[in-house]
Amino acid sequence: MASCSGCGPGYSSPLEAMKGPREKIVYLPCIYRNTETLKPDYLSTVDVDPDSDTYCQVIHRLPMPNVRDELHHSGWNTCSSCFGDASKTRNRLILPSLISSRIYVIDISQPRAPRIHKMVEPVDLYYKCGLANPHTSHCLASGQIMISCMGDPSGSGKGGFVLLDGETFEVTGNWEHPGEEAPFGYDFWYQPRHNVMMSTEWGTPRALINGFDPKHVQQGHYGQRIHVWDWTTHRKLQTLDLGEDGAIPLEIRFLHNPDERQGFVGCALRSNVFRFYRTEEGQWEAEKVINVPSKKVEGWMLPEMPGLITDILISLDDRFLYFSNWLHGDVRQYDITDRRKPRLVGQVFLGGSLVNDGPVKVLHDPENRGQPDPRIIKGKRIPGAPQMLQLSLDGKRLYVTTSLYSGWDKQFYPDMLREGSVMMQIDVNTEKGGLTLNEDFLVDFGKEPDGPSLAHELRYPGGDCTSDIWI
């Protein structure tokens, strides 16, 4: 952590965070829903310290007391938005369940052996907020915790926000005003210096719960909009319709510099990245700045296969943008020094649906990259494809896991449910750009004591590139 007498958690600025200590452990939710193992999901603690005797090993497993939760994303009780408050400590991990709508509060005061501090039951979300399917958690400078939700208790789409008290972790109510919720919910990011919060849309929970049906896109069960909210009044100010090119906008990231009034969002279905920004007139607009072209194929569910951008992040110095193409199987690094013209500077394939010994044949590839070889690390062929990303504070190590969401994993990568997901690490060239797989790093969740599991999002105890917000 930053050394600052009397200061709160995190760091005073993104550039100060880059000087923070190297990560030694990471937390990952591991999922058993839709696998052959009827066991509770669990939070795994993985040793990523190369000087440790347990490097690349799961050193602790914290099982939840319920089954079929579908742990997914997580957040912190406090982060760098509370840096000025010496009374705050980053000692609780907020762990919502995407399907059960249960929220676990995890005590990490002993970082290598987390334990459950509290459970928030689904009924509290249902009756106090009219919401369900919680997704993204962010701490607020007020000390509260805000969690975006994807639906209502019936499984219909509803993009609202739950507030938890930062001390008791009780549900206190909705952040948004009644009647102003979005039609769909997913991710969000706020930027107080510009009095704004942005939220995105995935789809109707009951439509996506067991897999992806292309017909549901045409039937209006998936989103294509960014919603702009007034951070002070909680009123919805604008809706930016990204059109078909922006279908299924998932992870949204402001630039880390809190003076910046722009950022990027990854749109899964057409594999586009949009830049959003505030105009001189004070309105918000969006423009497409990156496209990963679909490939014409045979042997797959559709005649064209999109890349399916499912996670993006930005380095703390706002120089590089990274994203994963979960179907094509590659991770990409873009230099975003010119915000309107990102430049591809790194790419690595780590499995995916296009491997050259698989059932899919590429008939036409606009990028002429050829079908990649299957990826084998330490004797294990990688099932699935790169999905969740987390970057080290200094930007030199990119961690990758392969599970997206168990219902979609089962549909697109059934081998991963039988063999378990993996965690990999990519070395990053932070000078000129470039990605190189670390062939000596592999965490194989196919070898877990209770059977193969699906590891998802990654968090560092001291904060990371996708959880800390500066005000």
C-alpha cells in the first residue's frame, strides 16, 4: 500500500499505484454450477509470488454454504476513492452471485486464509430494491458499496443498482430513482470529477441463463446501449444507442486519470470497441475505434464467428488497452496514446474455437492470420479460451483465466467443464508493446480436490486496475 500518514486505503493517484508492491496472491471465484460436481462454489487464493515455495498453487479454498450460486465478479468495501479517509480499510471482498442473487462479504484480514464475514440473502435484494442478478461491485467515497444488477426477481431485464452500508453490509435501497432503471444492466464505472456514471447492458437473465440463442438478439433480449447518469442526483441523463455494431456492451472503463472525460467499452457480439467521451457542449457521445472482423467458417453454429470481446482493461498509465476474444482465442494489446486511433501492438493466441486441429475450418479471414496451433503449457492442452484479464500494477504481467459464465462455457467449450479452467500469465512489453506467454506459469483448476472447476475474475488484496477509482 502507499505510505501516507493518516491516509486511507489504496493510492493517491493511478501513477502512484503503478509504484505499488508486486502482487503475491490473487483471489478467484471458482464455479461448480453446470459442471459434473454438485458442490458449492468457492473462493480460491492463488500464490503468484515467484519466490514462494507454493508458486502457481491454490493455497486456500473458501467454500460457500450454498450450491448453484454462480459466483462471478467481485469488488472491495473500500478502494482508492477512500484514500483520504484514514478510518477506512480494504479488508472485505464483496462477492455477488449472478444466479442465486446472494451476496457474500468475505473477510480478508488474514489475506492467505479468507473467511465469510456475512451473507446478504436474495430476499433483501428482491423486496428492498426489486432487483436480482447482481454483477459489478464498486466502493464509493461515501463509504457505501454499490452493485449493479441485471434483472428483476422474475428473470426479466432491469438495470438498477443496490446500495450496501459500508459497515453493516445491509441493503439500504436503490441508487437510482424509481422508474429510471435501465432496460438491462451489467457493468458500471463512475467519475465524480465530471459528475457522471456510465452503465452497460448484457441481456435478459432468463434468456441467457443456460446459453446463447442468436434468435434472442433479434427478439430484443440483449442490449446495445450505454446509459449516462448524473452522479450527484442519480438521474439518468442520456442513453447512447450504439446500434448493431455495439450489441452486448459489457465491460466499461474510464481512463484512470480522473481528469479525463473519456473511456472505452467492449461490445461482444460484433467484437467492437467504442470510445465514449464528453463533448465541449457537455453531452456524451460514442464512436467505434476498434473492430475485430468476424471470420467465415464451417463446422460451427453460425456461418460467421465473431471474436466475442468479453473483457477489457486499461493500464494505470492510460497507455495500453487490453481485451480478450473469447471465441477466436486471442488476447490483444493496443497502444491508445491516440485515443481515437488505437494501434495493435501485441497479440497472443491461447486456445479458442479456431485451433487448427479442431472441428472449425476458416473459409475467409479478413485479417489473414491463419488458424493458430492449440496452446500447450507444462504438458496441458488449454481448454476454453482467454476471458477474464487482470494487469499487475506496474503493467508488466497480465493474468488470464478461461471461464466466461458456466451456461455459456457449457455451450461453447464443453471440454472445459470436464477438464476445468486454467489461469495463465502473459509478460508485457511496456516500452514498445508486445505480449509473450509465460510458459512456466499455469494454475490448473482441473486438478481441484472436489473436481474440475471454472475459475473466473481475478483480484489482488491491495487493489488492481479494474477495481480502483480515483476521485
